[in-house]
Amino acid sequence: MKKPLIELTEAGIYCRAGDFYIDPHKPVARALVTHGHADHARAGHSHVMASPQTLDIMAIRYGEDFCVTQQAGGRDSVQVGDVSVRFIPAGHVLGSCQIVIEGQGRRDIVSGDYSRVANAACAAFEPMPCDLFVTEATFALPVFRHPDPAGEIAQLLASVDAFPERAHIIGAYALGKAQRVIILLRQAGYDAPIYIHGALQKLCDYHKDQGIALGELRSASLERAQARALRGAIVLSPPSAFGTAWVQRFAEPVIAFASGWMQIRAHARRRGVELPLVISDHVDWPDLTRTIEEVDPQEVWITHGREEALMRWAELEGRKARPLHIAGYDEEPE
């Protein structure tokens, strides 16, 4: 078996044969980007290749001049240096992709972040056999087994019915999670207006422009009297808004948080969350190990999270595995 097409450098994962980096955490000459979350998609590169949606999202977040040139990556292979590259769906957020690198008689895949649970906001993960699979490990412990998101939304709606005098403020990250919660609410039959914090507006508008139905959304940038009148309403905000004066405008709101981390009650208590909603856009332990079995690589590289349990699982399964310990990756937005 020939050696991998990629290697680990100070700037992140690098393909020497193509002279490009994947999700680098430092500015580089050529970056291939899996998706628009800030710990994967950074500004300052000279050239960026990503899915059309990811390029749009980076422009929304960083401005149109976030790089010198940009090129849309697609399902069809494109030659980059001495390797061919294509982008296939990862099922994480809108525009998220795995990056498939082929050359020298082998195929290496960098999956970025991914999920195997149906998500109407993005294309479903596409498993592809490979020689090397680079996987995230955000929830790589056997304890993480995410419940059906529809059941979590049912708990939210039951709370809304039980406390009609209180607004429910749901912490949800601006890219992916906010839109996912809105869609799940609509799928559950909730057709009332949903109020959104101003920090979510541009990305919600972009999802609508991409044909993703979110229903009626209203601004939650309200004066105190208006906010206190929103009894029984559902309001979405970035989690960072929990500690601001904006929340205090509402009359005794129920604070909820949509995240895979809400399975750990200590996380919920630390953030002052009254209603934890275990809704994740990442693979849990069963889906993580199932995915590795499906793509059946000769070697697994592990990044973005806890690697010890997955390393042990790989050992027991007779699979070669390596933790990357990439510097510059913060705790994954979830």
C-alpha cells in the first residue's frame, strides 16, 4: 500500500501532490474547505475551493473579499496538481462536504464534520470506500447515543404548552443548528411565527434563498415592552446571547439549548439551561463506528474531539488508527 496522499503540518492537513491544505487553521496559498463553521473555514487564504454554498457562507461571514480567488468544488473530479479532487455530501450543515482525494493508486477522504441523521437543511452523508478516512471525534465516546430529534422537539412543544405565559429562548448556533431547529419545529406542525435574534438573520435568509422552507420568521430585536409581551413564543438566539441584557428583556423566559452536549447535564447546569434539547449535527458513537465500518479504510485518522475510545475501538477491530491532535481547533460548535 502506497503512503497517504495527505500529511499533518503546522497549518493543518496538507496534500503535497496537490499543493493544498484542507481546513487549515492558518492562512495558506490554497485551501480546500469542508464547510462554513469558523473552526474549519477561516479568512485570509489566497485561494479557496469549497462547495458553492460554503463559499457563499464564507462571504456572508467574512465579506466578499475573504480570499483572493475562489473556486466551487463539486461532485465531478477536478485535477489539482497531481491528484484529482471532488466534494461529496457530509450531512452536517448546508454546503458541508467530504473532500475526496485520488491519485497514485489510492483514495483518501477528509470527512470534515458529518452526520448520518436526516437533515432537511442539507444533503445526506454519502459513504465512499477509501484507503484513508479522516474522521471527527466530537462525540467519540460510547456514552453518546443521540435521541430522535423529533422527540426533543416534542419536549420543547410540551413545555410551550405547559408554560404559555413564558417565552422559550433556544440557544442554537447561527449556521446549521438554528435552521435545523426551525425545520424540526415546522415538521412537528408548529406553524406560528418564530422569532430570531439578529445574529441569525443573514444565514436564515440565505437558507431561504437556497429553497429551504423555514416558515415565518420575525425579528427578536425588540424593545423591553415588546419582548415582555412575547408570552408563549419561541425565540432562537446564539448561545452567546444568554449572558447579555437582551435576554433580560423577556419576562421569565424558559432557557433552552439545542446541542449534542446537552446529554451531559453538567453542561446544561453550567450554562443555566432549564430545558436541554439533545439535538446534534454530528455522528454519535454508533453512527461513527458504523461509518468507519462502511467506508472500510486501511487507516483512520482522528481529529476534532476525543480520540482515546475510538483508538481503542480501532485496535480491537484490527484497524490502524492515528490521532492528529491538530492545534487551533476549538471545541466544536454544536
